[in-house]
Amino acid sequence: MKLSALTRTRRGRAMLAAVPTVAVIGVLMGGVAQGAVPVSMAISGQQFKIAADKLDGTGFSQYAGEAKDADGKSHPVAIANIKDATLHNLCQSVKVPGMPLGLLISAGTNPKNPVKATDLQIGMSDLRGTAQFNQIRIGVDASTVNTKAHGSKGDFAMDSDAITIDDLKQVSSSTSAAVFKLTDLHLKISDGTECF
């Protein structure tokens, strides 16, 4: 297909714009995995969906917080931290607003090789699933949670030694990790199909 044919339509221009995005994501994911890219960031303000058959984690905390976009505008989020996490059959999707176009990522599809993350932090607005916590503490001060990252003094929080969530579905505005190993990674431009 000729470049001029692609640039004639809005969808074609959006697809061309997505190509550098996919390349940048690949470079950034590699840099984050090697500890070369800092995970502190200004969020885009656009939310994405994450689903997994199962999440297992150790060293969990959750508290209220905010994420700031590039213009400095604050977005309220629930912040979850997990020291070590495994995710089975991970799906991540993001939709281009107002268009039948998106990005769809799958990983950890082999039950013997799940996705693994260290020092995982998620800024989310919605979470669903069946959860089990081991040694949970609810109502602790957010500045004293059992994870490296913590909230502000006086804020409500919860933490636990371990967490398992089956049939995980969440809407997020950010995800960061010290190491994020995506086994069986498949990233593709989609028609806007979402994980759920």
C-alpha cells in the first residue's frame, strides 16, 4: 500500500501515527525492564483497560492519590503497589477516542510462563475481581504501609502480606514497574477491541 493512500483517510493517518507509538512503547518497556527509564511520569489523561485470569502478589498496599498530566491537572486515582506480582493471561487495551482504532497487548498466555513484575504501581479508577488477602490491615496510615511506595501521612490505606485476584478487570491511568517481564508478548493495532 502506498503512503499517499494511507494519508488520505483519517483512519490511515491514525494508523501511521500509531507506528511510532508502538516503537516508543517497545523502547520504553525495554528501558524500564533494565532500570534505565524512570517510571515517574506525567499521565496522558486517557484511561486504558487491563484484564488477567489471575494476579498473585506479595507486599501489597493501596491508598488514595492523584496523578498529574502534562498540563499539571490532577486526576484522582486509587494507587496500588505490589512488590512482586505474576499475572496470568494478561490483556491491555487502549482505544483512540472517537475512532474504531486502538492498541491491544497480550502476554503471559502460557500458564507456565506468566507476566512478572517487580515494584509494580498502578493508578486506577475501577477494579473488579475475586480477591483474597493474607495478613490484611485495613485503616492503616498511608505513610506506614508495608511497601516501598507509600501515601501521605494521615491518609487512609490498607496493606497485606499477599494478594490474589481472580478474573481481574481494571481501568487504569498509569502503570509502572522497576521490572516488567512480558512473556509471549503480542502487541497489535486493533479495531478498538477492548479487553472487557
